[in-house]
Amino acid sequence: MIVEPFAADPAFPGLALAGDPDAMRSLFAEHLRPVGETPYEISGCKLFRVRYRKGARCVLQYSLDLHDPVTGAEHTQWVTGVMYASGKAKRKWEKLRKSAPEVPAADPAFEPVSFLPELGMLVEVFPYDRRLPGLPLLMAGPSPEIRAPLLADFGGNWRMTGWHAELVRYRSELGATVGISLCATESATGRTERRRFYAKAYHDDAGEVTSRVLETLKEAAGASETAFVVEGAVAYLDGPRVLLQREVPGATLRDRLLRDEDAEAALRLTAGALAELHTSGVEVPRLHPLQREVVVLERTGRLLRWARPDLAARIDGTVGAVVSELEEVPPAPTHRDLKLDHVLLRDGRAGLIDLDGFAGADPLIDAAGVMAHLRGLPLHFPGFDGTRGEDFERTFAHEYFGRVPEGWRDGLPVHYAGAVLKMAVGFFRRREAGWPAKIEALLHTARDSLAGRIW
């Protein structure tokens, strides 16, 4: 396996080692403390996500391949390594090993926290996460505090007869999403029904805000039969900081496009629903003004420079040009993290999910983001025809800008460039194959957009 090295940072002298999966496999095997009778062997290690703040903190997520030499069984264990400047990791480890609770699990492989002295790295073993108190609760099975509000959502008197939970997404110390399939039987009639929910664990009180957002948008969508659909929250549990949500049914826009399943109609529906959201005037819980967007872009630039220091001058110039050309506009209801799998299509309506960033902002953050991801489909799926992605972009743009105020299109080149830069940094964070070349290609696309060669 080809391992792209990290750029050097004097605050983290062990960073190169932390980015070497083979070396990390050996260190984890030496320092992770086993639990129980099963002597798991670590047969493989993969680094799959990185967050980094220069000179301060680095968070690395790894997946470990575990082998049971007794039964031959194999499974995957996620671990998170956190590195701080100035020896803070060891102090945190010493505190956590005294206070970390016992983590419920069917067959825990290792103790929840460890320390790698060679790297000054604090290690957290999934599902333990010191900033996500609700995550172990979600992964432990149908606890009463999770089960009760889900059963209440059925209405009447129901008892649980089946439960299946699976992890959908996990970003260590930030958040996690768990899909829950619940089968219940109505006591009075014996009727059985299965429903699907999603539970999200948060590191702060953002889930409470999102709960209110979901209810506001659901009410707005229901009152006027909008083209967009949002499912309301089932409950927000303040103690574990967990939000329970109903499933939004439908096929994702990404899947429809990859199957080329009436793609143009799917794009027109999505563009129309997004335009309707942006012009709805629905109440927003917070604002995301120009200066906050500048902060996001500057942080993106710093991470890109660390990923590709050889392109630093071009990155600085491109980010600087985007920031200088952005203009403050009247805020509109904006998703702010709209990707192709955040749109679910069914019965002529577009369901929207993952609304944690919903705010009053420049709506072109959404529109440009969707369009950048359409052009970027070949980077995610190498067999996808690049010209088809560009066709998709044009279809979406024609429909969207035909439904919003005429002047909005003037801001597209700069917002499109910003969206492309954000997409580029995602390839590095996820350590996807070929990320260095993808960053360079997307940097070129961003510069073309600023020069008016795309829009």
C-alpha cells in the first residue's frame, strides 16, 4: 500500500510515524490493553480520517483488523489517536484512565483508553469517546431511555419485538449517527410493524438546536406542500446528548445519478426543492454571515497547505481570491452541508437530511456545493463519465437559477471555487486514494471558476 506522508510539523515530531499504518499496527499491538479472555491479534491497520490544527492538535481515526486465534473470527475495531502539543495527551490519559467509565459492549477487545508514549498519543477505543457520552449508550443495544421514545412514536401501546442498530457515520469527538431498525407489536391487535430511525450523538448541545430546526422545517413543508420534505424529531435526550429522528424515505440523489435513473428529472426536482427552501423565508436558528464563511475558507486553505506544501503559493492565491470576492448578502435559509447523499427523492419530493448546520446564510453555499459535487463524481467513482457530471451541473444550474432572483447567479463563480476547495480538503481528511493529485486537479478547477472559464 502506498502511504502519502504528512508534512512535517515541529509540534508533532511523531506525525510521520502516526501516518504509517504498518508502524501503527505494531504500536497498537504493543500498547492497547486487552479485555477478557480473547487474545485478539491485530492483523491490519488503516488510517481513514484526519483532523489537524497546526501546532496545536491532530486527531487521527484508524480501523484495526482483529483476528481471534482461537475461533478464527475476524472483525474491525475503530480507534482514535489524539496528539497535542506540549505533552497534554499524557496528562489527559492519566486523568481518563482513572475516570473513564466501563463501556458496555458485546465483546470488548481492549480497554477504552490507552497511551502511546512513542508518539505522545492518547488513544480512545470505540465506542468510548470522551466527548460523545451518548455513543456507548447507542451501541449497547435497546436501553430503556432510547427504546421508550421510539416506541411512543408508534402511538398507543406497543412492545418491542426486534431491534437492530448499525453505525452509519462516526467522526471521533464530533458526532456519530446510528441507524436503528425497530420492530414492534401492538398489544391490542397483535399487529406488527417495523420502522427505521436514526440516532445522532453530539459533543455539545447542537442536537437540541437541530431538533427545533427539524420541527420548524417539517411544519413549513407540511403547511404548503413544498417540494422539499423534512422529517421531525422523535425526541432529544439532554443527558447523553442524543437526537432521535424518523427516517426520511427515498433514494439518494447520488444513487439515482450513478444508476442514471431518470437523472435529469432527479436533478430538476432537487434544484426546484432547494430553490423553494432558499426563498421560503422559514425561520432560522442562527446566522452564518460572511465573516464566518471566510473563517471556514481560511481553515480549508491551511489544511490544504499542510496536505500539499508544494502548492502553498497557488493555494494561498486561490483562497485569497475567493475571500476577497465574497460579498455579504441578505441571509436565506441554507443547509450549509448539502451533499448528493443528503437529498432523498421519493414521490416527486426531495427529502433533506443532516441539517445540523442549517442557518441563515448565502444560499449559493448550497447551490455551488451541489454543483461541485456533481462535477466531482468521477473523482469519487473513477468509472463515472466526467462529461456526464458536467451535463448534470448544467441541468441543475438551469433549473435552480430559473427559480431564484436573477442576481443570485452573479455570485456563482466565487462560491463554486470555494465549494471546490472544500471538496478538495475532504479527500485529504479521508485519506482517499490519489488525494494529492485530486487536490491539484480541484485547485485548477477553482482557479478556472474564478477566471470565468466555467460559469
